[in-house]
Amino acid sequence: MKLKALVWLLWVFNFGTTNSEIMFMNKKHDDSKMNLRRLKDIREALPSYLQMTEMRTPDGKIKKASNNVESTTNIINGNKITTKAGARNANLANSLGRGCTMPIHWYDEYAFILYNSVIYSAATPAFKTAADNAKRNGAPYGILITTTPGDMTTDEGLDAYKTKESATMWNEAFYDFDMNKLTEVKNSNTSSTFFYIRYTYQQLGSDSQYFKEMVLDLKKDWVAIRREVLLEWSKSSSNSPFKQQDLDQVERLIMSEPIKQIPLMNGLYFLNLYKPMDVTMSRAYPPIIGVDVSGGYSQDSSTITIIDSRTTEVVADFNCNYISTNDLAKVIYEIVIKYLPNAIVNVERNGGFGASVLSTLVKSKIKRNLYFEIKDRVMEERFNGVKVVKSTQKVKVYGLDQTKSTRELLMEILKDRMEYHKAKFISPIIFNELVTLEVKKNGRIEHADNAHDDQIFSYLIALYVWYEGKNLMENFGLDKTVLHTDNEDEVMLGLEETYQDIVNSIEMDEETDLSQQIEYLNSDSSVSYKEWEEQQFNEDQKALEVLLRNKRYRQAYARMNHMDPDSIEQEHAWTNLPDKIFYEMNDDESEDQRSDLQKEFDNIIDLR
């Protein structure tokens, strides 16, 4: 990343602007001067006529640019690069910042610059004036921060982390945006004007061999490896509720990057996808969406986690620390309407923010997707302003109220996942929050200071539906199955995929003749489990097509699956079925006609 910064800054210095100044700052002055030397080395690789280190005067003499270890000038266009040192105390940091009146600032290794927040605060007003002038002249301007992860126990490391956390996450789709669209994305974040760009060593062209070499070169110092190679910000809890070996195992099983990012609201936000979305589209196994809503305080994020209701694995997640509740409702609506029309959506009703999102969604087309429970609520009626009569009424309550009891229940679910379902976390965002959880003095499990647990709670809110949801089959068509634990999965994955090996693993009974079974398994007439499953699915679909031709069955099916009855006919084609099956029962039919037709449908069900 530092090389990319140097190449861009060299382009600005030689070709991008005129009579401008660029500031190089680092934790030590020697490091700033080293970056300047690196830029000069790159420049020397250019053809001599592009280096712009000298010019010929009208009288034919050669004039060279001013050049030393601390600064350099471009004699052709008047640009200048100045290096700056850090500061030893807050007063020096304040004075240093006020002198940075350049339209381009580069802070390298920002997480290690002492008093970085003081320098930045003092320098930014001076920068703003110079940047506005550059903007009016159509010249480049901006603040660039590059750094490896810092130590969050230090003020400078913590400030760098907060700067990163509040920034808008960069997405490669932004390369296709014009300036107006990119500005719209930037302005949607009311907490920061920065974009956060992170590249792994794999994305920069290195492979596993590079990683192995770095492990050896860094003497297996895993703190340094995580910071310098894996770019992890060290914020692990010293009082974690989980065993370190369990966290290590989860880390090995998560995905480092999503397989795809789905743009939402025309690219303002993105959904991280870890499994193909069609995996969760089965009618019997609707995906479950958990939503944790933030008001934007303390850099908390509004988060969404989607799980596969067959396996409870994480399918996708969303995390944004600046999205408004109105936009969050739009994002949820778009996910359901475009990609997961049969999903179950569970939103936490916290502090009014979740209730605001729910109140919007209840008025939308995805009201039928919202998880609800029937609860008893105490109602009060006043007569003449004096007499109060209390009564209990059953009401439909959407979303999840996070009370002390529900939070304890969610924590128990999380402990169960860590114990038996480590392979199903999948999301790196969830894992990064897991390692920050700690047991407080009051016994409550919470994130450490300057860390977050929003993604974890959206995950648990989704899991709440699976573990504790009420009337899931009746209301949402969810047919819960038995979950396999990690140990069971390992056994299943370890089986050899040949019939002979399966047969050989069976303890033989002397009275059992397996020869005919083996002969059948090896014959052309046998089918694999996958083929058999597909055959069963196709047969089920054919039977369903027949049943849906009946008006009453169609209405019942629509109610069970929260669908519009009129849309079912548009989704299914029956033109190849026999004409006699097209017949529907009407209200004016005789009892005999109705009975004969009912028998015909009963026969169809029996054949199924």
C-alpha cells in the first residue's frame, strides 16, 4: 500500500498539479525522509525527460531543482515535497500541526505517530484552506493515511483504530462510479470523510509461500505476524468467556473474504455474501435474517446477519456504522424483495431505533416476513379520569424485545455455538467481535472497551428464531431439522465416497447376504443419493403443480407461505397437464360432483 501511495504522490508531484506542496509525515523524521528517498528512487526509474529534476534556462544553462534529504522541488512546475517529524509532547504537536498549510497531507504509519490526534486536529483547519483553493483550481488535494495496525492500548493506536472504524469501507465497485456518485457515497457517512481501503497479501499477489516465509522471518512472533502480515488490530480480551483454543479453531474455519458483495440502494451499501444465495431459497427452509439497529452512538453499527435455516450457517452479513434507520429499513426491504422473498426477518426493538425500523417495515410489502409473537399485555382504561381498570389482552408483537432474560438466553445460545457449532460462524466480522467479548465484574458478557458486538447480536437475533421461535411452521413454513454438531460433521465429511468402502465398514452378520445389494449398488440401474433426491424433488413439484390447480388448495398454500394467491398462477405453468386436472371446485357444484372431484385429488395425493 505504501508503494501505491508513493507512485500516486509522484504522479501528483510531476504531472498532477502546479505550485503546490505535499507534506510527508511519519512517526520519526528519519522515516519521513526515507519515504522521500523512496519516491526519488521511483522517479529515477523514469526516462530522463519525465524526471523533471532540471531545466534549461533561456541563456542555455542547466538549472537543477532544489533537492536535499528533507525536501525536494520540481523545477518545471514549482511543486514541493516537505518532510515532517513527529512530536515529543502535546505543545510541539499542536505547533507542528498548525504549520501544515499544504493541500495534500500524507500520514504514514499513523497508528504509531505520537500525539497524532493533536497534530491532525491542528493541521486540518490549515489544510482545509489550502484544499479549498486547490479544489477551485481543479488541482489534487486530500489527506492520505497509511498504516499497519497499531497497539490499541496506546492513545495513537486507539485514535488510528477509531479513524478506521468510522470511515466508509471501500468497495471495488466504486471504481466504476463517477465523481457525483462517489461523492454521494461519501456524503452518506455523516461520521467521516475517509474511505477505508484494506488489501490482504493475497490481493497484492503473494501466496501461501510468502506467508510461510514471513512467519519464519518474524521468528513466529504471532503478535507481529497478525499485525504486519494479516493486518489485524489486536484487541483481544484478557477475560474472554471462551477458551483460546476454541477461538483459534473458529478463526481457522471462518472465510477471510466474502465470495461476493451485493450492492444495495444503487451501491450506497453492500451485503457480504459467504454462500450462494440460492442455497437458502427452499420453501421449507426460509432463510432467517437478524437485525441489530444502532442509533449511531459510540460508533456502534447497524448490522444484519442472514443464516441458512437448514444448517444455521451464516450466509451473509451487513455492517455499517453510519446508516440511518430509514436507509436500514430500505436495505432490509431490498434484500427480501430482490433476493429472499420467503425470509423470516427478526429485528431487535431497542431504544426506539429498532421500533422505528419495524414501524416502517410493517407498512411495507414484507410485513408478512416479519417475525412476531403473540404476547399478553396489560391494558389500562380510565373512567372519568379517576377509576383505572386493568385487563390483559393478547397482542401481536413484531421483533425481539431485548430484556435481561432474553439477553441471557442469547448468551446461552452463543455459548452453545462455540461449544458445538464452530464451523458455522463463517463471517470474519463476527469472529473479530468474538475475540473482544469479556466477562465484566458483574458477570455480564459484553465487548471490551473500544470494541463492538453488534454483528454478534444480529447473528444471535437470527438464531433466536431458530432456537426459540414460536409457530414457525404455521406462520412461516419453516420445517426445523436436526442440527449436526462439529463432531458429527467431521465424521460425515471423513467418509469415503464409494459404496464399497461403506460396505466394508459394516460389521458383517453371517446370516446377511450382501452380494445382491452390492451388485445393485454397482449396477447401472442404481442412482446416487443426489440423483434420488432430485427425483423426489421433481415428483414433489409435479404433485404440487397439480394441487395448486385447485382454488381452495391454492388459497391455503398462499396463506401458509405468506404469498399473494394471484401471483401463484403467474409463477406456475400447467399447460402440459391433462385437461381433466384443470377442473376446479366451484361453489355451485353438486355434492356428488364435489365428492368425485375430491376423490380424484385424494388419489393424486396418494400417488405422491
